[in-house]
Amino acid sequence: MIRCSAEKTVIREGALLSAAEARAGGIDLAGAARNTLAARILAAHQAPDAAHDGQLHVRFDALASHDITYVGIIQTARASGLREFPLPYVLTNCHNSLCAVGGTINEDDHIFGLAAARKYGGIFVPPHLAVIHQYMREMMTSCGGMILGSDSHTRYGALGVMGVGEGGPELVKQLLGKTWDVAVPEVVAVWLEGAPAPGVGPQDVALALIGAVFRNGFVKNKVLEFMGPGVDALSVDFRCGVDVMTTETACLSSIWRTDGKVREWLGLHGRAADYRELRLEGPACYDALVRIDLSAVEPMIALPFHPSNVHTVAEVAAHAGELLGEVEEEAVRLFGEAGKGLRLRSKIRDGGVIADQGIIAGCAGGTFENISMASAILGTWKKANPAFSFSVYPASVPQAVALVNNGATERLMTLGAIVKTAFCGPCFGAGDTPAHGALSLRHSTRNFPNREGSKPGEGQLAAVALMDARSIAATAANGGRLTPATELDWDSPDLRVDLKYHFNPEIYKRRVYNGFGHAEPETELVFGPNIADWPEISPLPEHLVLEVASVITDPVTTTDELIPSGETSSLRSNPQRLSEFTLSRKDPAYVGRAKAARALERARLADPDDAEALARVRALVDVCAGQPAVGAMLSGPQPLRRVGMGSLIFALRPGDGSAREQAASCQKVLGGWANLAVEYATKRYRSNLVNWGILPFIVEEDMAQALKPGDFLLLPHIRAAVAGGEPTVFAALVHTTAEKGPWAEQVALSLRDLSDGERQILLDGCLINHYARTRGV
């Protein structure tokens, strides 16, 4: 089904060549590497005034945010000198659109967003009209372009656009005329051949791909380029459904060759002028190859608690006891005693697995084609199960209207589905939260622990398995019994004849505010009581004393675990209030430890002779008597003017998942100065750390055994080390044990791969400080 090769591969005239075959044919591999679609698009977006330092310095064509992220981005940009949006910036309202938690604060954010669109010249998409990525697909994509979004699933490669999901500060840079700086990425060819069987959908192909490449990091921080004859067999909706899920492979971005189907799709949306054929022009060399036989892909399912926990639906049905038992064991490992409350093997009844809920939603599931196919499959209805709930969320109102017109909505609702408005809630835990112990089947993007909205601290646990809309509908038709769509007898409709799509542009014309190029600077921003400015952040001190506030030894730590999604999203416009939830589902003691360290920092800033803070630092320095650099930290008068205090976290591989900057900024608000990690799961999380002034250290894996909460890390002359570009920093790690009392050891920490710009942001303390300094504020 899927074969991966780490060898360089050349595509020439529609054929795959090994590196040896290419060289034998006279192909220059270095030159051919510049012929990939990704390389050509990136080169076209390189800023003309960029430094020649071996990195890419990219300016994007458009930006996109939603109502969890845009308030913080605009607040940061305002503090950094924003006057007008210099490029199209779309503000959608698809995450906090229910306005169900927190009183007025969600709608207050929406009012702020509309005022900001007027003041700075933005594009405002009201709540319930479209989810972020569907609107961008329908209205903002232009072949050969690049779009930056403050959402990790910013992927528009199937429409010929390289989409990148980053944390908010990277969008701030674009709003201020700066660049997105990144090392030249490797490009991996994804060669598609064959055609998917009826009943196999885009989520099946995507999950098969994720299962093949995520855990081994095969495509991490690389660009996926989709090629091959199999592309012709896929509709544009199908391609988009695969493409949006490439985020879960940990790749950097994606791009597909374009063809007549893309031209027709853009034409249907009144944007024929945005079409351009993207095809290889001469041989192109790729750093690796993923080869997918679409005809061999079966209906797939990703069991909890990650999209890479992939099996075929048939395999889970046949070996349910074993596989669901493994999930139960993982729940205990993740949640301790509380994890025993997830008894998924109780779902095995009458020789099958009986699910409790089915949901088709969002940028991955809620498209016209997915829902149309689900409607046709649900028409094979066999038996009812009142305990099985089935909800469908079209990804935009134009899609919803088209589904009404082709009869899909009537069929769905008649046969028991609940059709709702465009909303991302089921993807991140703010809608259709299942019951405790329930098994939910979702065509959405992620199934991380508790992302569906449960609260383990209150004894609540639920489980989400990812499936394609087709098999979810088949399961619904079969009374909730886990069923692959390929097992049902149904007639697949011809989308070009039976379910032809029509886009109604009036829907957006009447509701969307488009102020790009027409800023109204006299407009006053409207601040609700929950919209707060960022607290003042200090520059990097000469020395640091940091308490280890949390040690996480999970193989991967998601951004959902660093800062929970769901109802806390309503607090995203208030940095102080949101920070109270940092690591609340993974390490509830973290906030208290971080606050205690922050209290000492605040005390020493208020009074450089503060007795408690000085005594604390002196006691730690005395333990490190054998390390002269540490002893020098307290030399001279009022040493606390030079010694910053705060906290750090250790995690093996933090940052998988969302682009949300709050995973880093909340640590900063609580006084965090560093992360220690064996590696960072994504580029975007590491960038968030740097942009919020948090040192992204790399350490050896055995550090996990050496650390415990309550230890202290002393970093003498850290400012000089960062300024000087030192790749290795030596620090003192102070432990306290019952056997030995307080004792210290020297440890080496790596700060490799920091660019000059990143080092300066760290020195200034955060991106806001950096721009304030460069503006002379």
C-alpha cells in the first residue's frame, strides 16, 4: 500500500528514476532539486532584499487566523507598531463561535475582530459562515501562491498553494513587513498511483500516510509534493481532504500538481483567473519518496490517542479485544488511576464494536463531497440505535446550501443525522463532547487525549477514533456497529452528474467584510472586559536561576497538553487568565511551582536587594562551589540586578499538534525562561518558544532521569552565550535528595541552529520587546 525510500529520487517525464539512473542519464541532481514545485514556489517568495545566509526569507501572499488567535496577534502587532495590514489578512470566527462559555467574552472578541478589520484593512468572516480553511480554499487560494495561517492545518497544496501553519508571532512579522525565516527544507515526493475503491475516502488515504511516516519522523519539517498518475483519479475535494491531514505527518507544508479539475473548481468559485498549471518543467530531484497505491488503501481508523495509531477498520473489528485493550493500557499510563475509567472493551458486543457517536466536521470532514457520500451511504440504513448520535457540520454556508440543493441534507436529517453550522468545535473540544467512557468516531483532524473536551482531573475520560465520513455513515447506518463503507451494498453517486456542486457567491458578498486596501485608521477598536494586553516582559538577564517546574517523559507532548483546548479557548484574549490552565491536564502542580518562582523574580525586579530572593540565589550558588562561573553570578554590588529568576519545563519531544502560540506564551506569562527537550516535535512550537523569549535547549535523553520538579538550573553568563552564538551552554543543575541533601552537577545544554535574528529576539526577551527596541520605544 505505502512504500517509503530515503534515497534521492528523480521524476522525469512522468517516470521515477533512482539517483544512480538519473546520473547515468546525465541529470545534475543539484540542478534538478531546484525544479521541484516547492523549490520554485519558495524561490518566487524569497524577499528581494533578503540576506544571503543560506536560509529562506519568505513573504506570503495572504494570512489567515481564527477567533482563538487573531486577538493576540493584533494586540502583539499593535504593540509592535502596526499601522495597516500590508497583505490580505482573513479573520474567521469558527472556533469560539458558539459563545457558550464565559458570558460575553467570545462575542466581544468577534466585535474586536470586525473593528480591527475596519481599522487596519482586513477581511472579516462572521461566525457560522465558514471554517477557516474552507473559506481560504474557496476565496483566497491562487495557484503558485503561499498562505500563512495561525492554525496548524493551514494546508492548501491541493489547490496549488503552499500553506504553512505557525504561531501568532510569525504572522505578526508578516504584518510588520518582516519575513518568515526557515532553513531550506527537504522535499519528499508523494507518488500516487491507482484509484481508490468505492467507500474509500480521503481520510483513509491520509491516515495510511500518517501511519507510515509519523512515528519514524520520515517527513518531519519537510515539504510533501504530490505527483503521479493517481492524482488524476482524485477529485479536488478528495485531494483537499488528504492534503489538510498532512499536518499530522509533521511535515512543514505540501504542494500538488494542478490540472483541469483545479481550474474547474476555481472557476466554480468565480476565480478562474487564479488558476495556473503547476507541473514539472524538466527533471526534478527529491530527497525521499513515498509511494502510495491508492487501489490498495482500505478503510482506516486511528485509535486513541493519536492520528498515527492507525489500523484498518477490518483489523479493529477482528481484533477488538487486543487493540482496544492496548488503548486502555495507554489511558492508564497517561492518566494513572483515572485512566481505568476508560473501558473500551465494554464496547465489544454481539461480535462487533458498538460506538456511541459519529461526527463529520471541519476542514477535513465537512466538505461537499464527503457529506454527499455520507448521505448516500446512510441511505442504506439498516437499524436504529437511539444511543448512537450522528452530527454533520458542513464547512461553509455555500457548501451547506449546495447540500440542501442536491438533497443530501434532507436525506441525512430524515435518517437521523443532526446537521449543524460551520464550526470547528468537534475538532478541538468545544462541541459534541461525548459522555464519560464513550467512543466517538470522527472525520476531523485530531484525536489527542481529551481533545474532545473531557476533563480527566474531574474523572472524565472519553475516546476519539478518526475515520472517514464514508465509514462513519456506514457505521451509523448499521446502528453504531463499526463498519467499513466497503462492506455495505450501496451505489456510489457520480459527483459530476448526480451531485453536481454549485457555489453561490451572494452568501459571502452579503456578510463578509472585505476592507483590504481600504483601512479606516480612525476606527476605534472595541475592547471587551476579557481582552487584555500582554504583561511587561523583561529582556534576557545576564544570568538565570530557573526552577524545574515540570518533567514530562511521554514520548511526545502535544500542545493540547501544554495548554488545553476546548472551553479554555474562550480565555485566549486574556494572557493572565489563560495561563492559569497551563499543563493543567498533564501536570496540575506546574502552575503553582511556576508562580512561586515568578514571585521571586517580581520581588527582585521591584527591589534588587530583596532579602528572600537574594538568600535563595545565594544558597543555590553555594551548593555549586566547585564551579567558578556560577560563583561569579553574585559578584559586585546588587547582584540581583543581573540574576533573573523563573522556571523551565522538560519534555522529551514537546510541541506536536496545534500552532497555537499560547503553548509557549502561557509559560512566559508564568515566568518561564527555558524548555529542555531531546527534540522539538514541530518547527512551529520551537518558533513560538523563541518568539516569546523562551530558550529552546536541546539535551540528551538521559536528562529525563536526572531531573525532577524542584531542581534548579543555574545558567551563568547566559546572555553573553546567546549573544556570542555559543552552540553549547554549561550550567549547574542543583538537586536535593534525602540521602545527600543539596548537591550540584555540571550539565551541557545545546542552543544549536539559532539564527542571528532568533538570538536577538531571545536577548530582547520576546518579539514585542524586539520590535519596541528596534523602533526606539
